[in-house]
Amino acid sequence: MQTDELERTLRPSLGDRITSVEAFPDTAGRVRFRREAALDVFRSVHALGFHHLSTVGGIDWVDHREVFYILWSDDTRQYVVLSTDVPASDAHVESATPVWPSANWHERETWELVDITFDHHPDLRHLLTPDGYAFHPLLRSFKLHEPEELEVKARHV
Amino acid sequence: MSEMWINMGPQHPMTHGLWNLRVRIEGEVILDVDPEMGYLHRGIEKISEDRHYNEVITLMDRTCYVAGLAWEHLYMLAAEEALHIRPPERAQYLRVLCEEFQRIASHLMWYAAFVQDIGLMSPFLYGMRDRDLILDLFQSYTGARMTYEYMRAGGVRNDLPPGFTDRARKVLDWLLPRFHEYDQLCLGSDIFHKRCDGLGKLSAEECIRHGVTGPMLRSAGRKRDLRRDRPYAVYDQLDFEVAVADGADVTGRYLVRMEEMRQSVRILYQVLDWLDRHPGPVMADQLPRWLGAPYAPVGREGYLLKRNYPKGVGFSAIEEPHGEALAYVVNEGGEHPYRVKFRSPVFANLAASRHYLVGYRVADIPPIMGSVDVCVGEVDR
Amino acid sequence: MASATLYSVSYDLSHLLLGGIASVFPDPLRAWISNGNVITGLAVLIFAALLLAASMLNTILLIWWERKLLGRFMDRRGAMHVGYAGLLQNFADGFKLFRKTTVQPREADALGFFTGPTAYMVTSMILFGVLPISSGWNSGALPLSLLLALAIFSFAPLFIFVSAWSSNNKYSLMGGMRSAAQMIAYEVPLLLAVVAVVIVAGSFDLTTIVYEQQNYWFWGPLFVALVVFVAGMLAEMERIPFDLPEAEAELVEGWNTEYGGMLFAFFMLADYLRSLIGSILVVLLFLGGWTMPSWVPSAATSFPLAGIFWFMLKTYLVFAVFVWIRAALPRVRTDQLLRVGWNRMIPLSLLAVFLAAALVTVKCVPVFGCLPSPGI
């Protein structure tokens, strides 16, 4: 399945609930969607044959955060990436567990490490960090040590 | 006996690592389980954000301590894509060599631990003995037995030493009849079948619903193997079968892993032949200077050289000994990867543990969890 | 047959010792020391000390034997470094355990926690005094020595359960329960197999049972009983494939999870003592005790201590079979074990009893020959 084919299949049913379908290396493509429409997108993509949810992860882009879902289809033998942006001040998205039960632990991990809340998650507890751990290690604001001085003045070039 | 929760772990012979399986039992029957992870969480994804691309390799060896080279391969595939580097073909064959040997070593380690779990004492040492031969081979060309640090962005660190392929063939010739011995010791025993048949059932549909991959999925009859379905490196040029079984139980997983080892031997013979016939470079020649050698100070010069380098994302998926492993590397400029995300197969396999443990007995936990092949290092990362 | 017995040797030793000591002292004391009761008392002590030394030495040797055999089965060499071929390794291990602190869990019940292992060990050791090793090495005529031995042997589940329960650990408790269930389940077929032997031999006295095997050993005609007895013994000794009470993969270490140091050593020693006793019982009941095969020349038969040598040889070979089983078989599950115990072993042992009765009725078997005396 090519990226444009993916867009042709998804666009009619989802309309502007997906913002774009773009190329992504070694996969069928990356579907960017609005977070309000998360469950609709999940169901549509699941109906396309992507029954296996490989992983859920988050990226902290400082001003906003990105949640991505990597899915696999046994029919087309391809991966597809779903991704949505959530504002850092209000980082939450609908849980994918009703569609893919395997999202359970991946979302727990993303919640505790990247600080993205998954609404209606059945069991949102700490997984890798201890209960009550107040930090979110995978945020850019969580520094392992003081940032190196990387400012290089023009005359040194 | 009334209901009670027992903690199997974090120090418990069944866990083979550092995790805690909380089990609610009534008598000896399991009513509920709740795995507690995180005892080995080292934040590998976070530390990777603070390291140069080649320095992350060190962490990969420690991600799964029995399948270090497979994880190096996984990371290298993603990192090279993010960095727009392509390794020479010989390096790719060498990586496949590493991965397949690592698969056998990992499965042998699994075999040793698994038979110990069901009380078979001697095969434990047989498995360890034969795994040692492979570790010796690793030592002869990577210099280490566990933390190899062999692969690099753009290829592998060094070529094979002279005479390696013959030594490797000797090991493979020794291994093949051993697999038959293993089968005799396990499948030939009635008690083994009594302990393992029909245990830990998880159908293919359930596996896919819960994200379970690898030998567990293949034991349910689903022929999914990323080496075959989505060939990476040079797997499309190699001839092998995907091992499947139809029991969906502990015995099925045993059969799948045994067959996988045989197929790995088959692949390795082909790879060794190819390596004999095609000498060549093992590193890409057009490498960006700032990549440097690992642990060489890159510093300011590196940063400057890096500034004009194109951004990119890398995505790779390999069939690790335990199942489907993914890596997602974001290169946003800068010396370090912006974000690295790994998907561990055991993570998902463990997450589904409620679905293949509940209803069985406490005494069934060791064989079932043994058949899952838990490697805590890659679950917690 | 050697005329000296273990007790006569002890008595002579006591006599010699006290006579020597008495000669140094003035008269009233001398008369008291050389008094027959005092000599007998010391003789009993020496007798007990010899028994203790022999049982401990054999137990430790048995552990060494198992370690070496298991090593060979596993393609390695076993203990090698302490002493010749690792012979002293177990003494070193014992010394290490002896020096360790015994940690008692805070919530454990102290009385049961300490008396459990001690009683387990002591009952196992008492047993050693009951068993005849050769015509000389026995405790005299005990008409019901077999019953006594089996009665003491079956104390174990009680003490295991006491120590498991008082450790206040869930794994210990589960291990103790499994142990009790398993031992009780296998006690019945074990006893029925023994009944088969008793029917044929016509006596509960172990010495008589051995002498009844002069013409042929019982393992052949009573093969079914032997199989039941060995399987039952495996369960009683808690060895693979029946080592569920201490199945380490699921129950950590079973009923002795909380034990360390010398108390653990007690369990360990008592386990091997029981393995030794199990092997000895197999030899006594089925392999002709200290009687020698007919092809052994009579010169070798009358050699002093030849009986003990043959007895120990057989015992260690029987134990080697137990080790072999341990090296080759996985462990079964509790419910499977119990099902096999109640559904298979008991009918089989009843069959053994029936066959024994038939044997006594016909008196002579074609290949083996005739019974020396008619049996019960």
C-alpha cells in the first residue's frame, strides 16, 4: 500500500479529521490526525487490516507533544504510523485500548515518561517508575546534567 | 486455603531477571496476575538523547543482555536511516551473521532456563555449554562475550579474523546434532508433555489483539516473521523457512524455538559461504566526519560540521529472538538523536500475561513464563 | 560369619577404656568405675557415637557421590578442588554453613522454627540405629524393626509441616502442605509394597528378611513391589521427579525457604540421611542386604567387613539410580503426582501384595528357586 493509496482510502470516511498523510521511511506512511477524532481514526485504520498495534510513544517537541502509534497489517505486511499533536499545557488524548487492547502498557509507559494522559484508559498506573514518581523523564525539561556550552562564536569558525 | 496474593519476585527463581509477578491464588489455582516492572529501568531512551549516535550502541548491548547484537542491529538500521548512511553489503552480511548467531545463543539460553524451570537439570548445562561455543566465536571477532559494541553507523567495527568461517562452521556442525539431543531429552519424556502440553494457551487472534509477537505468535500457527514479511538487511537473499507450530501452548513455543535454531544454522551456512566468496570493505567510505569514533571527543568542531547535515527520521523493525522489535530514531540536527523509541517484544508479551496465566496452577507458572522467554533488560530498558 | 558385632566391639572398647582409667584411681572409685553397669553405659554411648559417625560420614560421602555423578551426567566434573576429587568439599560447605548466622524471621514462631529442623534431623538419625548393615553391624534382635523404621520414617511430614508453618512464609506454607500431601499419599503404596516383602519373608525383622533372601533376592519375584517401593521412596525422599515441596522454580525453596545457616544444613543433612536410609531399605528388602551374589568366591565372603562392603556397594549403586533419575527427568505437578499416587500406585501395590501371596502359596519359582522358609 502506497502513501497516496492510504490517503485515498482514509480521506473519504475521515475527511478533515486527518490533517495529512505523508511519506514515512519503510512504512505505508504517516497519518496525522486531530486528537479529538482519535477513536474514529483508530477504528478506520483498524478496519483497514492493521490489527496489530506495535507500540505507542510520545515525543516532546517542547511547545507541543506528539503521540505516535505504530501499527502492522498482516495482509499488506506493512507498518503504518499514526500521529497526533497535543499541546503541552493540555496533553491528553483518547486511549486506544478499546480498539487495540495491546495499547495498555504502551500508554501507561507514555503517560509516565512523556506526561501524556490517555482518557478512559482502564488502568493508568505507573509501570516503569515507582508509584508517586513526580517526574517525566522523557520530557526535554528533564536534564540528565547541565547542558553543554554549545554556543560557538562566529570568529571561531 | 483462602485467596491470597503472593509476590513471585523480584527475587524469585522463576523470574529470570528482576521483576515481580503478583499472583492472586486460591489453593493452587491462579485467579489474577499483575506483573510489576521497572526494577531494571535505566532510562535507556533518555540516556540515548544525551549521547552521540555511536555511543548509543553501548546501551544497546545492555538493553537485552542475551541478545545484544540483535539490538545493535535494530538500532543501527534506524540510526543509519535517520543519518542517511548506507552500509556496504559485506557489513550487512556480517550483521546478519551476528544476529543469527545471537538468535541461537539467545534460544540456547532460553532452553537452559526453561528446562531448569520444569526441573530438568542436565539439559540446563548442555544449553549453557553449547551457548559458550557461540560466545567464544563472538569473542574472537568482537572481543567481548556479552557487551560487544561491534556495529557502527555505516558498517561494523572490524572484519572477521582469518579462519573464522571454518571455526564457525565447526560450531554449526556440532550444534545441529545437539538440537536432536535436546529434543530427545524433552519431547521424549512423558513428564515433559504432562507438564507442558496445553499450558499457557493463547490463540493467534488473542496474540494479535494483545500485541504478542515472536515464537509465541508463531506457536499459534501464524506465520509472521519480519525477516520474511519485511526483509531488512540481506534477508531477502537468504533461504530459510519460518518456524511455526499449531499448539499455541508451551510445547508449541518449544518446537518453534527449536526449529528456529535449526533455520538459523541454515542461514548461517549461507552467510558464511557468502562471506568467504565476497571480501570487501565493512565500513561505508563516505561517512560524515562528525560521527567520529565512539568516545572520541567530538565537541565544538563536530557540532559545526553537523549543522548543515540533513535532518531525518529512522524507523526499523527486526525479528529479534523474542519477537518483533522496533526502533524509531528522530534526527533533528545536533550531535545526539532527538528522540529514540524502542519497542521491546517481551514488553508486549508480558503485558498479555493475564490472558495466558489465569486459570492455570501455581506450578504452571514456571513453564509458562519460561516459554515466554522474559528478558527484563529489554522490557524495562 | 564374623562373630564380632558392633555392640561387642563397643563393649570391649568400653571395658578396655574403663579398665585403664580405673587402674589409676584408688579403690572405692576403681570399683565403681569398673562396675558392669558403668561399662555397659559407656558401651552404649560408644555404640551411639559409632553409629552417628558412620551415618554422618556416609551421608556426606553420599552428597559427594551425588555431586560427582550429577556432574558427569551434566558433562562436567563436579567438585574438584577441595581434597582429592573434591572429597572434602562437603566438609568445607558444612563448615561454612556452621559459621553462618541463623536468621529467624521476625514474625516466625520461634518454637516451631527451631524444633522443626532439629526434630526432622534427629528422627532421621534415630532411624539409622534401627537398620542392620551386616550380620555384625546391627542393634540386635528387634522383631519389629521394619515397622519401627517405617514408623519413624513417616514422622517427617509432621516436622516439615511444623517448620514450614512456623516460618510464616507463603512459599514455605505451600511447600509444607505439598510435602504433607505427597508423603501421606505415597505412604500407603510404600507400606503395601513392604507388606508384600513381609508376606514372603514371614517376618518384620530386617535381619530375618535379609536371611530369607539367601536363595534369591526379592527384586525378581517381587518386581512390582520393587517398582512401587522405589517410586514411593522417591516421593518420600522428595527427589526429582517428585521434589515438588521444594520445587525451586515456583516455590523458591519450598518449606525451607526461610532457613539459613546450620538449620538449613540440618534439613540438607536430614534429606540426604533419608536418601541414604531409602537406598538402604531398598537394599535390605529387595537386594539381599549384605548377602553376596553366588559367584563371589567363598574366600572373599568370609573376609572381615565383606558384608558391610557389599552392603554399601549396593546402597551406593541404588542411590546412583536415584541420581540418574534426577538427572534425566523433569518434575511433575502436584495434582499429577497425587493422581498417580492414588490412582496408579495403590492398585499396583495391591497387585504386588497379591503376587507375594501367590509366591508364598507356590513356594518355588522356576528361575529363582525356593523360599528358605514358608513365610507368613
